[in-house]
Amino acid sequence: MAPGKADPLWYKDAVFYELHVRSYADSNGDGIGDFRGLEGKLDYIAELGVDCIWLLPMYPSPLRDDGYDVADYSSIHPDYGTLDDFRSFLDAAHARGLRVLTELVINHTSDQHPWFIEARSSRDSAKRSYYVWSDTDARYEGARIIFCDTEKSNWAWDPISKEFYWHRFYAHQPDLNYDDPRVFEEMWRIMKFWLDHGVDGFRVDAVPYLFEREGTSCENLPETHTVLRALRRRLDDEYPGMGKLLLAEANMWPEDVRPYFADGNEFHMAFHFPVMPRIFMAIQLEDRKPLVEILARTPDIPSECQWGIFLRNHDELTLEMVTREERDYLWDEYARNPAARLNLGIRRRLAALVEGDRRRIELMNVLLMSFTGSPFVYYGDEIGMGDNIALGDRNGVRTPMQWTRERNGGFSGADPERLYQPVIVDPVYGYEAVNVEAQVRSPSSLLSWMKRITGVRRSSKVFGRGEFAFLHPSNHRVLAYIRTYGEENVLVVCNLSSTAQAVELALSPYEGTIPVEMFGGSVFPRVSQQPYVLTMGPYGYYWFILRWL
Amino acid sequence: MTSAVSSLREPKGHRPHLLSEELVRDLAAAGQADVLVGIPTLDNAGTIAAVVRAVMSTFVGPLARERTLLLAADGGSSDGTPEIVRGLQSDAPDVLLTRRALRTIHRISTPYHGVPGRSGALRIVFAAASLIGARAVVLIDPDAVALTRDGVARLTRAVLDDGFSLVKPVTRRSPWEQPLVTQLAAPLLRAAYGKRLREPVATQFACSGRFAADALSSDLWDRASAGHGVDEWLTTRAMSSGVRIAQVWAPSASEPIHQRRPPAAEVFQQVVGVLFECLRTDLHGWTAIRGSSEIPTLGAAEEPTLTRPPFDLTEFASAFRQGVHDLAPLLEPTIGADDLAAFARAAAVTPLHVAPELWARAVWRAFSASARGALPASQVVASLFPLYLGRVAAFLSETEAASAPDANARHEEVALAFEETKALLVDPNAAPREVRT
């Protein structure tokens, strides 16, 4: 039974926690995380103040793209356990008030999926049209190559059926062909399978690429929206009022993502990708301009919809949604080591990106938790885990969770060489220095602080549902905004710079209110018609609730 | 539609300040507190020093590790009460006894404006508690001259340590004292909400910060009757909302000595009028409840005192007989002809005997009449007053030779009579204004 069914808009207030079963906790000592291990850590997740877990792909897969190459949509990868293990985990999560999203890899399959094996077996195969075939690799040339570091074309030659097949990602991930209506029905059958097991929704992978049309970029096409709205309609019809969620992954500019909300009848949520690099940029520039600009170009969305925002995730810190100058700046500042760069991004974790600076980690999370949208926290970032860029691709940010200072960081009892990949062992971010056990015991740890900030965020709906209005103090190093929900007003003030700042805020509309600092409860002087003066330490921040008393 | 960015607009919820600039500055200086003790004051120069000292001794004694604040909300004293509160030396030997305070003790006296009366003071106290995030709020009367530090501490601990939302004191009050509570307020609310709270209208109590904040944001302050009946409103609010309520045995000395009691008829009108209004506005909260249960009572029970108040039974009986006769035109539509006749028969004999069942039925029917709007509520309550005097006179004469336990057993008979007559008279599915009698 999913928690809190009474509120179908639960996702507007939720804090999400992204994790990979493989990376979280190994219960059987085979060196690979599994559902039984994850179930054993649910109390930890609940205490973190999380509302919903987003699971990375858990399906049978050759794991050439960390599970995004699905070989069987209706089962559990044997490394992670069984379907019964998953059900047990899901029940245990729900019992703790946690919801669970799973991945719906809708655009492509693994080349090991039975559909593709059958489709490539013969040009006359019944499932041939489940995929996109061509006798030439010169079609759809308007489509960009996303994994530009590894792929040279969106077409790959199939030596068995002697035709090219279309793939927007790796060549071993052939794109499904939604021009064949059977593919839609197959995908709905898969969704229904998991919904009937009790999952609370899907993070839908790579949604802009479902159709291909000549003369276009093959992204965000009208046919794509038709299919997605049809899936949503099925969801609403068959699971009415149950709060089932569809979350879109569309790494696009906000105006291009906007159509995925449609009139509130397509996706409930979509990630706002461009916010993330601008948080990094604003803090490095010590200037609020990038954040103000990106929110200014963010369109209105239906009131029942919500943006998803994040600092880091399982992919590289994508720099696709910035200008060339901005990308060069971010690469120079955050990825001086060329090995840290991947595709159009930076494959590093949050703590490593800010050189372990606790003040900047806090400030970024303060922005994440108070900006417009629902925050996503990537597993391990709550304790400041580091990365290992020597592992190639994006594996460096997918290392085992660091639970204790014992062998393998408490992740697994296996011999270290049997781990799916090594734990972080460097002196700064290694499991002996950074682990849950130590941070649970320290009230001043990053983990304890993260619990506090999620707790404060959960104390009010203003962060998830409130309006967002910038203040414009003359000091551009200070970012200040008001969140408003009903009669509740919260003032957020952030010093983006590494030096102490003074700022004068024009708060006259709130004249008469008393700011109460939300983390400590301290009372500040009443707001008047005069500019409200605050002094702030380096990377300092305030959340004030403005009380009419 | 939801905009990513809106323009700054006129915020909702703009309302006049509750807290003065000076008070906000004082509260900011005091900072976040665990416990706020509020004392509504108005010309209490004769007693306030002793009460403040008792609170301060609690602050340096049982609550020494908590962050505490004493806030006296003054309704416009002209006798120097605020100056006395501010001027007391917190580290004077008679305050500290043998202990030194661990932290700075904060003590504020602030005037409040707007609607005068107890509710105005409580509103300031609750607002201050909400602002500084107090986890427990304790209300103390300014004339509780024999207040002990244990009394304050026990109330506070029940909130802080045991997690109760509203805590009322139980004292070793004599069974013959406060008949308005024992014969009407307590049994009426017990029957209504099923909770056996012995002192439902006690003006000294503790509550959680959350309860105070919820009450602060409610509309009860706008009700005319809140001015003198805020304690009844808070009690019924707690009972209706299902928050955890407890009562604590407090040293009898913590019971206040009200120096300026209004006439009995006026007190009756105020208390019963508010109780009826509380019940009338919350029919869905109690009409379906049947029976009652104990609520947690903390601390060791104490033997009641044997004080017999100097009530004039002859005067009570006389007022009862005259009232039954003179107010018959009002009473008949209120309590019905049969019960009016029963009261008339009771009035004709000496000594008086007003049975608990008859009394309980009269109260429920009077409530029903006020709920139906058959007569103005104030008239209904006024007509009930002589019947109340008759019931009190009967109780006092019947228990003249009784022991305290025996007299308390009579209270239980009254309470059960209210429960039983409620079951007969109140429709469990009553919608507002449709209480069946």
C-alpha cells in the first residue's frame, strides 16, 4: 500500500533520493548490491528525510550502459535478487512512508533484448518493425550525436540482417520504433506490470527521441507527445487518484521541455536540467546572474506539474544546456583534469567538484532545497562521497555506498576484488574518512546537516508549492528570493561568494513581518519600509519565515 | 499555471501587529526558548512579586537546563505591576534560594493593546511563544501567591517530557468548593467529549508550543466570548481535536486566589454561556460520543482538603424557589413543562432535593434551547442560574455530614447523570442546530 494516497500532488512536496541497487548494499556477499541489502537500509533513507526513492535500472541487462540497456523489462537482474525480493523491498519502503519510482527505458532496448534478437534475425521477422531500420546511414542527418565521445553515427550496421539500425545512444542500444503501434502496447504492458506490483511511478528515460522524421532534429516531435499523452491517459484511467507519477528525462532547454507537461495531461514532472550547471556557475562566478537568467526563461507550467531539480546524478554533470563560453568556463573551473570530462560534461560527484568545501556543499543544497521544484539527492552526496574518474565512462560516480570504515566501506562482505567496482579509498574521500557510520554519530556532520535541511523543508509546503519571486539587491553576489504559499512567506538569502557580504533587501511589501530564521529559530528585527540590512559570512545563507505577529 | 518566477506582489495575511516593537526586540534578545511562562497581569502589585519569584525559582531549579522566558502580559496596570515584574532582582537570595542560574534568565513585562481581557493577554503569550519556538507554554495566574516551583515544573514536564498537548492541574480542592465546576462544567464536558477532566476551566495550565500555535492561528480570538472564556474555548478545542490531554497533581498551593471575583450570577453567565457556545459550534465534535474514559493523571494523588466554603444555603434555596416561580415563562420553553413541574415540586419541600438526573436533564435541555435559538442564549443561561443554586444547595445540605470521599462520590453521580441524559437527549447524528430533546 503506497503511503499518503490522499494527496495526489505528493510529488510537489517530496524530496527524492536517487540510488542504484547495485551500488547501495550487498546482502549476500557477492560484491554486488541487491534488494535485500537495500531493504536493510530503508530506515537510513527514511531518517534522511526522503519521501521517494528513484531506482536506477534493475532489470536483466548486459550492463553495458549500467542497466539502461534493458534485456528484459519484466524481471529483476539476478545480481540484484528476485521479483519476490523486490516486492519485499517495496512493501518495506511503503511501510516507512517511502514511495518508489523505477526506470522506464522507453526509447531503446539492449541489443540482447529478445525483441531485437528476433527483429534482426530476418528482414521478414514479425518484430522487425519494433526497431528502426534503413539500408542507408544517410537518413535523419539532422539528429545530433549525443554520446559524441564514443559514437560517430546514429546508425549502426547489423551484420545479420544486413541493414543499418537507428540508435540515439550507444550502438548496442537500438531505438524502438513507435510508428509500430505494437511497441506502444508493449510499453504499456510493462508499465502496468510494475504498477500492479505497487511501484509509485516511473522516471521515463530519454523521452525526446521516440520518433524520427526526415528534415528534423528527431527530438521533441509532435508524434512523441501523442504517444506520451496516450500512456498518461492509460495511467490515469487505470490508476485513478492513486498518485502514480510520470517523470520525464528530457535534457533540453526549459522552453523545449514545457510541451512535455502539455495541459497537465502528459508528464507530472520533468527535470529542469539547465538549472544545475548554473548553480555551479553562479557560485564559481560569485554572481547570481546565471540563476536569475535561467529562471527568467523558464516558462509557466500547469499548476499540478512540477520541475525536478538536482545537483548531481548518475550521469556526468551535463553541460549541454549552456553556451560554449559557459561550458569552457565550467570545464576550466571544475574539470581542470581533462580525464574528468566526458561527452559535454564533467563526470564528478558534488563533493569532488567543490573540492570538499563543506560551505559550498551546504550552499548548493540550500539552493536545491529552496528553489522552485522538487529536489533530487544522489546517493552518497548526503555524506560527501567522492568519485574515481579512473574507472571510465560514468562509473566513477557510481561506486559502492560508504557505510562504515570496515572492509569495502561496509558495502559488502566480499573480497575487494569481487566488488562490481572498487570502493573509493583515497585519503580525502575514501570510506575510512567518509562514511555513514561516522556521520550518524556526529551532530555536526554533513549527513546530520542534510537531515536538518530536509526536515526544515518538510516543515512547510512553501518550498514545493509556493510562488517564487526574486529580490534584486544591488550586491550581485547575493541571491535573494521570496517563496510564497497562501499566507506563508519565506525569504531565502544566499551569499554566493567566498567572502563576507552585506546586503540591503527591499522588503517593503512585507513591512511589519518578523523574520524568524528557520534552522535555529532566532528572531530578527521587524521589517520596515527601510532597506533590510543583513550581513553574511562566506557562502552564508538564511531561510527566514516572515511572521505576521 | 505555475510560474517559475513571479513578480513580488502584495502578500496575503497582512494584519496589524500583535507584538509591539519593544516586545519583538526583547524576544529577539531572549532568543529561542524551550519554556515560556506567561502571566496575564492587571493591577496585581500586591501579589505579582511572589508569583514571579516562584516562577524564577522554577527557572533556576527544576527547569535550570531549559531555555526559559517569563512574559507578563499587562492589560494596563496603574499600580506599578509591570515595574515590579521588571524590577525584581532575578539573582536575589529569596529567588535563587541556594542555587545559581546556569544561564541568563529572561523576564519581560509588556503591555498589550486591543481587546482587553484574558484572551488579549493569552494571545500575546501564544504569539510570543510561537515566535521564539517555545516547546511548552505555561499560563500562571498573577494572584497565585502561594505558587510552588513544583507546580510549574510538573505542568511543564508533562508537556516537554511526556508529550501532552494540554495539561491542566488537579489540586486537593475540597469537594464542596467550586460547585460551578463540579456540578456543571466538568460533568457537562465529560459527557460531551467523553474525557474525565476534573478542572476543565482552570486558568492555569500548560500546553505544547504546537497547540499554542494552532490556537493562535484559529478564529477563536475573534469571538466576543473569548474575552472572558478563552480557557473554555481552549479546553474544548483540545478535546475536540483529539490532541493528548493530561492532568497533573499540582501542589494545592498553586491554586490561585482570585482577589476580585465578580458576582456568582455573572460568573455563571460567563462560564456557562461560553460552554454552551463552544458546544454549539462543535456539534460534530461530540454528539456521537457516548460514555467517558479517564485521561492520564500524572503525579501522586493527594487527599482533598475539607474546607467548606461559607455558602449561605438559605439564600441559595430562596433564590432557587423564587427563580422557579418567577422565571417559569422562560423555563418552560427551555426545559419543558414536566421538568419545570419537577423543579417546582423540589422547591416546595425542605430540605431541598434536586436529583442529579433532573439537574442534568435541565442543563442539556437548556443547551438544546440555546442551540436551537428558541430563546436568546443569555436568557437561557440566566434562567438556568436559580436551578443551579438549587442543585448546589441540595448537594451541600445532602453532604453536610458526609466525608470528602462520600461527597466526591456524589460528584460522580452527577457526572454519570450527565452522560446518561446525554445518551437520551442528544441525537448522535445531530447536525448543527438540530439537537433533539
